[in-house]
Amino acid sequence: MTTGNIQLLSDTLVKAKADNRAALIAYLPAGFPTVDGGIAAIKAAFDGGADVVEVGLPHSDPVLDGPVIQTADDIALRGGVKIADVMRTVKEAHEATGKPVLVMTYWNPIDRYGIERFTEELAEAGGAGCILPDLPVQESAVWREHADKHGLATVFVVAPSSKDERLATITAAGSGFVYAASLMGVTGTRESVGESAADLVRRTRATSELPVCVGLGVSNATQAREVAAFADGVIVGSAFVKRILDADGDEAAGLTAVRELAAELAEGVRRVS
């Protein structure tokens, strides 16, 4: 049986910590702007300095995602992206770089596709795991059993509204890392990532040894540096997607913009001692 790359993910986060920095985690949807274009964009993010990439599985009702990612998902879905394309994206991105690639998805597509089939194919593709923002922990046992069997991380999302007792339940069930949503609301770039994120990381760490990575709202090197001061990883999505949208169909320009943003952010996550 093929096993996925949860160990590679863990090792990558440990290495970043040993280098006295936060890990840079980039998010890009599969099939955007096309399947091949999406794979090229992920490779560009890795080339620029991303340590880990989350591949978004486009969804018709992405409740946690802001307008930028919704636009990208819409383009991918109109292009006919399928779960097979998501798996191909993971496989080619991982094989080309040797780096950890996760899938971020809402629960409904996995449920329809079949948990066993999804976890098996993700492991075969070399995936490191899944981020499941809308799967309640108390309903996750079957998923976790299959993910564990296939060597895949199960990353849950915690929010500033999560009470300490709830945080402990979530972190006990998760693996790989904990995704800390820096603020309430949907994804998107923001002026400030704020103090609620630092407080959430502190409270989450009190319940678990897992690395805590912060997403939602980080879009530039200054914000990346701010978050890297207290988090184990900095997650950036909308800012990468926006660079591709702004390139307006010019694929080479889009890839250059992704690579440049990754390089700026990779500089940002290196803590100034």
C-alpha cells in the first residue's frame, strides 16, 4: 500500500523551525487558470521559496473563501476541473520539487467521491494530507482512520472564537499542523492580521505539540514577518491567486509574479534576530 507524505510535511516544518524561521505555505487552486497552468503556478511558488503548497479543490460554494479565490474556483470549474485533475496536480507538483503538497477541500466532494478512494489516490499521488475546514471533528473518525492508514495528515482549522476546551478537542484529533484562521470571516488580503492571531496561536500551543500555522489575511512580506514572529508557519492564498488574475491571461507574467511574491514572502518569514 502506498503511503502519503505526512512525514515529509512534519520534517519540513521541523527544518524551518531549526532554521529559526516560520515555514511559508502557499495556496493555489487546481485547474486555475488551467490544469497545466495551475501546476506551473505551484512549481513557481516552490521555486520562489514556498516550503509547502496547499492545492485547493475548487468548489461551487466555497463558504470560507473571499471573492479572489471564488473567482479562481469559478474559472477552474468552468474549465471542467475534476478530482482526477487535483490528484494530477498534487503528483506533478510533488514529483517536480520533492516538497510537501496538501489538498485543501470542503467535505462534500470527498464524501461524494468516497473516502477510501480519495485517500488512496492522494497517497499514490504523493500528497502529504488534507486541510478540511468544514469537517466537524466529532464527525471525522472514518476520514481519520483512512488518512492514518495512508500516511496522510488531517489538518483542522481553529478560529479566534474557538474556546480552549474546543481547541484541545480539535488539536487532539489533528495531525501535520493546526491551521489557525487569524480572524473571523472569509479569506482575502487585509491591512492588518492583528493580535487575535497571536492570542489564538498561544492558546492552541497550550493544547498541542503540533506546529501552528496562520492563514487568512497575509498578503505581503511585512505581514508575513509579523505573523512569523509568533507562528510556526505563514499561509498565503489570495495574494498568489490575485497575481495570476492581475496577469490577465499572460501566463508567463503570472508565473513570474507568483515566483516574485513567494520570494518576498520567503524573505518575510525569516525572523530578524
